[in-house]
Amino acid sequence: MIRASLTAICLALLLSYQCWAKPNGPKNKKPKQVIPAIECDVRAGKVSLPEFIVKCPPRCRETKQQVYGTGVFASISSICNAAIHSGVITNSGGKVIVRKMAGQNVYKGSNSNGVRSLSLPKWRESFVVSVGKPKKGVIYPSTLDYVPSRPTYVKTNQKETITVPPTTTAPEPTTTTPEPTTTTITTPTPTTASTTTPPPPTTKARPVVHKVREAGIHKQEPGQAVRRQPSSPVGPGFNRVQPAQPERTPTMSQSNPALPRRDWPLPSFPHPDWFPGARRPADVSYAAPDSGYAWSETGTPEVTARDYRPDISEYERWYYNLGQYLHRSADPDRKIMDTANTKVEPVDAWNPEAPPYELGFSVREQEPLRRAPEPVSQGNPDCKVDLAFLMDGSWSIGKRRFKIQKDFLTEVAQTINVGVAGPMMGIIQYGDDPVTEISLKTHSSSRELKAAIDKIVQKGGLSNVGKALHYINKHYFSDANGNRGGAPNVAVILVDGWPTDKVEEASRLARESGINIFFVTIEGPDDNEKQNLIEANFVDKAVCRTNGFFSLPVNSWFALRKAVQPLVKRVCDTDRLVCSKTCLNANDIAFVIDGSSSVGTGNFRTVLQFVANITREFEISDTDTRVGAVQYTYEQRLEFAFGQYNNKAELLNAIKRINYWSGGTSTGAAITYAAEQLFSKSKPNKRKIMIVITDGRSYDDVRAPALAVHRQGVIAYSIGIAWAAQDELEYIATDPDKEHSFFVDEFDNLYKFVPKIIHNICQEFNSQPRN
């Protein structure tokens, strides 16, 4: 017995130990993140969540879905292509975390990872993307809530009704107390993504039941309580089903004891603009306003109507929803429609002058349906220019001709087809002083511009064109004002007669900044009036070139309209907008570098630094300045050709990687080699510049090769160091020698000549004849 008892005790202890060791059973598994998949065309603005994770399919780049911005994108951008543009995923797809943020005033386009993003002046909402790896403990929604689509309109008996299509947002669970003996109706409510505060645990959910009211028809189910309204002014035979009294709890108190409490059904209204509380998200722009009650003979499931006004009293809520007039007259012409077939009964519009009892339950006027934002105009891609018109607002033209000028600008805007991927247009009005009427980024379509031009009011004053040109050069064509950088800057000056100040100096500075100046002179000075001019030949002194392409004389204000087509054609001919080319973006520069033994490795690195310092001052690309390099001893070696590196960072790295060669000094042969390998492949519209750097006398003749390249139009600079021969430097350099030939005693002093060389290059460029 004792042994049996001990055995039983041991078994009991063993079992209790096992239970103690695992009191909670198996360990709960960590919830797994479910990532919803989307298509390539899904835009961030269509998802009503502030932050979410998605999975993009492969090959979205080929769909060409549009993206607006760089780094921070407008919410109308494709999520997947924005992620590819940012480098978050590749074209093979992947997971992306999307976080929304406030709208930006400007979105700059760029080309990255094979996706070209567009620029956009302004948008109401933005988003950023990041790698789809949630932080520890963060679980994103497994389904996406989309904003509602545009409501559809159904024609019924010559009346227009609204049906709101269901959205993909999951409906909120509601607690209802169904009464099987009543016929119920429901009002479809647009689902929003607004966050509502859940009720306290002690509050019982209060169902709201809408009872059927029928005009002239009495229908009673078995067990249904029907009561005649003694106070109702309607005619005999009208029976009305009373609403069921919802259950009250001790926690619900009547906020206004002076007025008797009446529990009426609460129809679902959109949140009014003047009410505090949670608001709808910005992207819910297609949800239709609540159109009132829908009538039906068919029973439908009961749902609890949402109340968007949690912070008002019960009486205020009742009064707001039902209004002062609680009765609706019987209307024998009112049609009953079958909601099961997606038809909705027309709702009577509110008439302030109608008798009180002919009004519906809500006396509040219907909110207008908000229109969807119009798509951003892309414009004419063959005319991508930043165009500024300087309109004459002086008193000399009068109001009638000022109106003609506005009509002319409107027609130009329509003809040129303004858009973010084409021309962008702005207007400055000048008189005594210039004033910006429309900046480049203000309007992105011709229709918007037309409305803005109509609102321009004449300022008056003199015709100070010179002041206006100085203004556009210093202030108007700026990044903050919408200057896109990659588009040529064009200024078209409209002037009545002639300017009242000088334009030559202001025009020169504007041209040197890359602004193409056009002049449209209306009713210009005749021979007798030319003596009144402050500055003779002001047009030729102002325009980009004096070959007639940049000037349009118009004989009469009434003939100004005929100048629209010729002007638009010239403005859009970007190949002839030569003033867009500046001294920093219109060159083919060849460096011819001495790699002889006398230079040495350390000094050779100093020479390369000098080459990099000069290169850094220019705008480098295939369409801007291009750079090539040749190193020579007795022989020659092409280090890199024109256009081989079209990015400044890549070009500077290529210069840094040039290896020192060491050997003799054959400068003449090196010049000939540069002409054959580099300048023979130079573009016709590029200025050809050669910079020769040597530290000694050449073993061969330099005069004949230098003369040959001079005849080819090459501008040659010679840089001599230490033992370089002065006479050879002068032979190599273009005349005048003192502007193109430089000598230093030590390699370390080369850096001092960088500003001088850049200044000379730009001075020569800007002093070119303008014919």
C-alpha cells in the first residue's frame, strides 16, 4: 500500500510539473503582414489611407503611367512607377510603403531609372515611397480603402436622380434590432474614410429604424401598430406608420429638458462645411451628397444611420435633420421605384417659397455636387518654352487698344497650347514700373490663362520697356517663379509706338542670361516721329538677332490678330532660339595635355586639377557644353571624346582617372591629332575651343598645325609652365595673344588663371555679331 501511495504521489507531482511548465499552451504566433497587390495604374490619391503597403506587379515601366515630381510625388501619380523612379523597386515589381503628406506648390520632373516624371505647378496632396519592409511591430492594413467613384445619373420620368455606386471600402459593422413585422427602407450612404470615436463600453448601440411612409397607400403587416396622427393636416385616408422607439439607457440624458424629446429617424447627411468634427479626406471628391429618402414597397435590411455630429445635443440633432416642418403632403403623382433594380426615386428640390407642408423632411438646401478636378494639360511637346509676354499698360494706348492686346494674348495662349509638357506662359504688364500679372507656374492650361487674362486691369503710366527687361532678367525667369531650366526662356515685348526709356543695356544683360527677346511693335514711329525717339534703332539693339526673325512690326492695332500665327511659329522654333545658348552651354572644349617626362607625376596631377576646375564652370550635357581630352608625348592618346561623358560628375571622374604617360614633347603633332579626332566631329552650332597645356619647347613645328586649326574656326588658348617657349605659346594662341596666351613659373600657380580663361570665353561669346 505504501509503495502504491508513493507511486501515485509521484505521478501527481509529475503531472502538476508539466502543467506548470506550459500553463498557456503553445506560444501565440506573430501575426503575419498581408500585403495587398495593386495594378500599375493605381494612383496614391485613390487610396484613402494615410499610410499603407502594397505589392507592385512586374513591367510597370512599360505601361507609361504618369508620375509627377521627384522624391515627393503628386497624389495623381502612379504608385508603382513613382517607386521605380525613386529606386525603391525595380521594373520586376516589389513591395512599397506609401506615406501621404501635404500638397506642394511645385513638383519638378526628372528622368530616373527609365521613368520620366513630369513637372506640375501645384497639387493638393503628395506622397513619398519607401522600401516595403515594415518596422518591427508595425502592421499595415491588409486591404485598401478606395475613394468612391463618380456617381451615376439615372433619368426617370424626365427627372434626374443620383445613384451612388458601392465603393471597395469595407462597411462598418452595425448593431441593429430587427423587427420582422415592419417594412423598412434604407438610405444608401457614401462610405467615407473619416475616423469616428467609438462609444464608451457602457453605452448600448442604438439602432435607428426608418419606417415606410406611403402617400395615399396604406399597407399594414400582421402585428404592425398603426396610429392616426391627429395633428396631421393631410387628407383622409392617409395612414402613417409610427417609428419604433429605440431603447434608452441611463447613460443617455436629454440635453434640453425644457423641450419634449421626440425620437425621429435620423437620415444620413454628409458632414456640413460649417460643422466641427471629423472631416472627410481630401481625395473624397466624387461622393454624391445625400439625396434624401428613397421610397419602396420592397423590404430591405435595416442599417444604422451614421451621425457625423457627435458634439451637439439630441434636440439640435433632431432639429438639424428634420427641420421646422415635420409633415409631407400626399402626392398622388409620386412614383414608386424598385430599389432592387438600382433605380432611385427623384427627390423634390427645396423651394423656399413653397407652403410648409409641401416640403420634405429636410429643409436644408441640397449641396452641389463637386466636380472632379480637370486633368492637367500636357500642352504641345514640340513647343517646350518658358514664354513671358510684356504687355504695354501705358496710358498712350487707351482702354480700347488695351482690350485688343488682351484678346491677342488670349488667342496666342489658345494657339500655342499651354501645358506642363509644352509651353508655359506668363504675363508682365509694364508702365512706369513692371508688375507680374501671371507667373509661369500659375496656370497650366490655355483655358485657365484665358480667364486670368480677362481679369487684367490697365495700370497706366509711361512705356518703360528698359525697366521691364531688367525686371524679367533679375526676377521673372527664376526657379521660384516657375522657370523649368530645360526649356528656352523667351520674352515677347508688345509696345505701342516706341519705349520711353533706353533698352540697349537691359537687353544685352537679358541676352547674356540666355533670354530670347522678340519685339512686336504696333504702329511704330514713322520718319517724322523718329526724331522723338529716346534711343534710335531700339528694336535692333534689343532683339536676340538683327536678322528679322526676332522682330514683328504691325501697322495697326486692328491688324494685331494677324501676327498670332507668325509669332507662335517663331517662338516654337527652338532650333533658332540662339540666345538660349550662353557662353557656358554652347561649346566643344578640347584639352591638349603635355604628358612628357619633364612634367612628373605630382605636377601632372596638378594639371588635371586645373583641367577639372575649368570644366566645373560649364553646363555639361550632350546638348550643352561637351569636353574631350588628348594626352601627348612623342605620341598622342585620346583620353575621351566629345559626348563620351554627358554628365558633369562622370566627366570629372574621367579627368581624375587619366594616367600619366611620360615621354618626349611633340606639341605640333598633338594639335593636328586633336583636330582630326575631336574637332572633326564637333557639332555645327558649337563654339570650338582648344586649351593646350605644356611645360617645354616642342620637338616639332607648332606654327603650321596651329594655323590650320585657326582656319577651322577653333579658338585656341595656350598655357605655358616653367620652361615653355613664349614664341610657341603665341603661335598656338588665337589673336590677340594677350587674351589667349598665359604663362606661370610653377605648376601650383595654374589655378589663378581659371577665372581669367572663363571670363575671356564668355566675353568673346557675348561680343559675337547679332546678325
